[in-house]
Amino acid sequence: MLLWAVSMMLTLGPAAWSSSPPAEWVCRQEEEEEEEEEEEEEEEEEEEEEEEEEERGRSEEQQRELKASQTVPSNSGPGTD
């Protein structure tokens, strides 16, 4: 096992010995994090839009019901005993 580790260090070079990851890895990780954040923001925006559409649909339906109840002739009045 130790022999394998030493041979890997020799084949990979000094990059394998350092404790900090290569700059390329750091850049990739930052890009991935940015992409994830963008995706999360897009999902939140889509959810907000869906909620707004549902609210609009509800308010429109309530307005229709209100208009319908106002236009329906009532049975109360003179001579409806």
C-alpha cells in the first residue's frame, strides 16, 4: 500500500503532495456553485410566477362568482310570499 502511494505521488508530481487543490479544480467548483445558485433562483422565480397565476385565477373566479350572484334575479320582493 505504501509503495502504491509513493508511486502515485511520483507519477502525479508535486500537485499530489500539496495540501491545496489545483486552481483548475477550485474554478470548476466555483462555476458549479454559481450554476446551482442560478438554478435555485430560476426555480424560485418559477414557483412565484405559478403562485401569482393561481392567485389571479382565484381572484378572477371570485369576481365571476360575484358578478353571477349579482346578476341572478332574487326571489325576494313584493308579491313573492
